[in-house]
Amino acid sequence: MSASQANDGAQAIEWFQKASAADPGAALPQFLLGAEFAALGDMGQAETAFANATLLAPGFPMARYQLGLLQFSSGRAGVGLLTWQPLLELPDTDPLPHFVRGFAALAQDRFEEALEHYRRGLELNTTNSALSGDIEKVIAGINALASKAVPEEESTEAEGDSGNHVLLANYQQQGRPH
């Protein structure tokens, strides 16, 4: 953990891999590996590690959330929404189902509905300020998009050839998942 906190990704990855080898049934080292790989921009390895964490601990909501977010933001919204499906069963007092509903609305360009869900999730999220920061960036993107009233053909260009949603295109550059 100290290597991760010192932004020494290579050393953190080595230690998290050792921890995973020492306890192959533990999900936390895989989750932390996913975060390190994402911070280094290796989204393929990050997805594999988040998927491993989710398989090892299906009830580990943040692993499932990060896996779905990575999938959603890489132009595979349907896969991300499917990954997130169990999070919708969490109590309404948990912010994650609200964030998932926000992304589901966002995928269908229902921006006002997405904003309502994101805001409700932010109200409920009292423990993970980094997660709130990420959602606030999505909200800012929606607000910027709404204030510009971008013509449809420009909006399509802004999404890029990879199919990434314009509001999530920078996820891969945001660093460590939260």
C-alpha cells in the first residue's frame, strides 16, 4: 500500500501480485492491481484484475462498480450495464445504485434523469470523496454539453471513433479508480 500511495505503480503491482499469489482466493489484491493498472493506463490488465476481483468476491461492490465503469467508458455500455446489474439490488441508501442508474440514463442521452440519479448518489456518498469527484466530473460534462447545445453531427464527432461517450472519454486518463 505504501508503494501505491507513493505513486510507485511498478512496485505496487509487484507487491499486489505477490499478495494475490499468497492468497489466490482474496479479491482485494486483484482490486488493487486493477487500480494500479488503470492508473498506468493499462486498461486491458485493469479490466482483467477487476474481473478477477469480482469473480472472487461477487459481493464486493466497488470491484464490480470499477469493472463496469471501465467497460462503460471504453465504449461497451451494454457490457458495463450488465456488470452493474447486481449493484441495483443494493439498498437505496447506497450511492452505487444511483450512479448506475445515472449511467444507464446517460447511455440513452436522458441527461436530466442522469443528473437526478448522480445528485442523489452524491448526497448519499459520505465515505468516498474520490468517487464523488469522478461523478462531479461527469455532471460537469453533462452541464457543459447542455450549455453548448452542440449540433448533433459535432456531438457525434466528439465521441470519437472508439464509441466512447463524450462525457467519459477521459476515464482512461483520470488515473487510479476510486
